Amino acid sequence: MQTMAGLAKRAGGAVIAAALLLPAGAHAQAQNGLSNLFGGLFSGSNPGPAQPAPGPGAQTGAQPWSGEDGASGHPLMTAAAIREAAGNFNNCVAAMWPDAARRGVTQENFQRFTAGLSPDLRIMDLMDSQPEFTKSIWDYLDILVNDNRLAKGREVLAKYKAQFDATEKATGVDRYIIASIWGIESNYSTQMGDRSVLQSTATLACIGRRQAYFKDEFLSALEILNRGDLRPEQMRGSWAGAFGPTQFMPTAFKRFAVDGDGDGRRDVVDNPTDLIASTANNLKKDGWQPGQTWGFEVVVPEGFNYMLADRAKAMPIAQWEKLGLRRANNQPFPHSAEKAYLLAPAGAQGPGFLMLQNYRVIMKYNPAEAYALAIGHFADRLRGGPPFVQPWPRQERELSRTERLELQQLLVQRGFYKGTPDGQFGGRTREALRNFQASIGVPADGFASSDVLDRLRGR
């Protein structure tokens, strides 16, 4: 399973606290996040609210910066490099004025919005955190898809029925998916984070290993404020700059936010009409297929070749049926010609899922398989659907980061893994694990259990 250290939104924003099944490299490329909802639930750290700091090198948030080198080993994440960059923070911000001017930001607004900015160095720890322990996908789903959140979601769907009706008619995007994203990202606007987007993105634009990316986010935040869509006090959110009930990064806001009620502002924070319309517009532009679901829970037959459980190996559903897969509720598939790929997040011991185009669209919103599965399932439950039919292997425990690192090292020693062991499981690790499992005659499902680690150890 992927560690919880993945960076979030739009290729580098908020932490997705339970990015359990990211493909290789995607933990640093995730698009939307859950840092505000989970805080330290998975990573052991809680960003806390942003507070003004007295000057360069200042520390903000509930906890101060550790003063230690970042776990990534990147040269810009050493303690010395961080201190040096923090000392130059004011000059760095001032040097972005010409770029802001080219984007139409007035000098008066640039000065007004950047006055008093200081770096929040606690973000450096959050950016490079590598938690030792992670949550399983079933624990993750238990946390997200629960009765209280479902009840609140149904209230929201009823309260804003007119807005959902209009948006669904205009875009074709399923209202239950929009409501699911709203509920999972911010628990229906009750947990959105309290860090200043300007302070966070300015910090990351001037300090650390992703300055080019976050410079664009910072300048985009200035554009939003300059245009008058939002006020600075509305732009508060995650440590990486994601804000609002469905967690837009500033660049994503620029691409997808719409004025749903025609009042001249695109307010995705306090205006439910704009929020619903903008989230739907995001999904529509990412390729949402109207009238289609995201996927199906399926029963995978004994002896199945799990080497086929791969996003790159999509086939018509009819072909999967010929291989023995069937829906868990014994209902027929509505469109057997649709192409789908098989996801087996808990290997042969857990349920399987055939994923359609709309699941891939949710993955564009956040490229973590566990997140997209939670969104789709929560939407189905809001619609009145049942829980998953098949049990999860709850007897299994998640490997610690130390054990995941050891597993990769053992795969390297045996010639199955060509990458650099880092304790983070992506597509290459899963493929290597499948090849090892196939070599010893067990189901090649790529599931990193304690048993497979013992087999690698030779026990």
C-alpha cells in the first residue's frame, strides 16, 4: 500500500492522507486531497491553523518546524537550504511582481495581498513526511463511508436539490458524485483547513523542492483575489493551498470554476450554486460520461490470473465474463461492450472491481485508487445502494514503512524489482511482487501481506 506522504492537488497540493494505492510516482502528483478532513489520522501530524509569524524563518501552525532535513533527501529540503531560503523569503516574493503584473494583477493589489507575508516552515515537515504506519483500504473506507456522513449528504442533496437539478441537466455529471466529493473532501464544508492559501503557496514558491509548481499556484491565487472572485479570508485551506468544500487548488480554480448563479463572482467557498457547478465542470472537462456509473463490485473466480488486474489491461465486460467474473449482487452488467479494467485492492483475499471510464475521471480529480473507490462507493450509498457485498481481509495488517522498504530490497536481491527501494508502493513494486508470487506458485495478486514478506525472507 502507498504511504500517506503523497502530495496533493493538481500535481502538488494538499496531502491525501490515505493515498493507499497510488500508481508509481503519483504520490507527488495527486490532484485533490484530504489533509483537512484527516489531519494527523494517518500521518501522525496535524497541520493546524495558520498564524502570523514575525519574520523570515518564522514558524506557524499548531507545531513549529522541526528544524531537520526533509525525508526526501532533496538538496532544497536540507535544514540549511530551508533556512537560507527562508531568510530570502521577502526578496523572493517581491521578485514575483513582474510575473503577477503580466497576469493582470495591479501593483496596489500585489502590495496589499503580499504585505506581511512570512514563511510557514512547518509546511516543510508536512511536505516531506514519511509516516511509518499506514491505514488499510478497508479502514479508510470505514472512516469515509459512514452513517453520519451519509445522513449529512442526503440532507445536502435535499437542501440544494434545485442547484443539483440544474447542474446535472447542464453538465450530465451525476449529482451523487458531486455530493460524494463534497462530503469526503470537507465533510460538507465543516473541515476545510485554516491555513492561508497565500501564505502556504508563497512559502512553497520560495522554499523547498517544488518551487516552480507552487509559484504558479501563488500567482494564480493573486489573480483570483485581484479579480474579486474571493476575499483573502475565504482562501484558507490545506498546507499546500487547496481550499473550499471540494478543495480547489488556485490553478484548478482558474480552469474549472464557474459563476453558477450569474452574480459576477466564482465563489466556490460560500456559494453552493457556484460550488456545485464548478465541481461538475471539473469532472465534465475531465471526460465524465453522462448516464454511466463508475464501476462494479465483482466476484473473481478461484485460480484467476491476477496478472490481468492492471489498469493498462482494459477489456470489454463481456470478455471479463468469459473469464469467470460476475457481479457481486448477481445482477447482469448493463452494457457488456463497455471496456473496464480489474482492480483488486486487497488481492485474492478481497473483493474485485471492474472500473469504467468514469472511475478514471475520478482518478483525474485525485489519482489514488482508494480515494476514487471511496468516492464511487459513497455516491452509490447516497443513491440508496448497499454496502460492498464481499468481506475485506481484516485479519491482514498493513506493513510498516520499514517492512515495505525491506520487501522492496528483497525483491531487488531476487531480481524482480529494478527501482530504488523507498518504502512507497506503486505500479512497479506491485508488478515485481506479482512476478515473485507467480514464481513460487501463489496467486500473483500483488498484495503486500506479511505472509509474502515472510516468503521473501525465506521463512
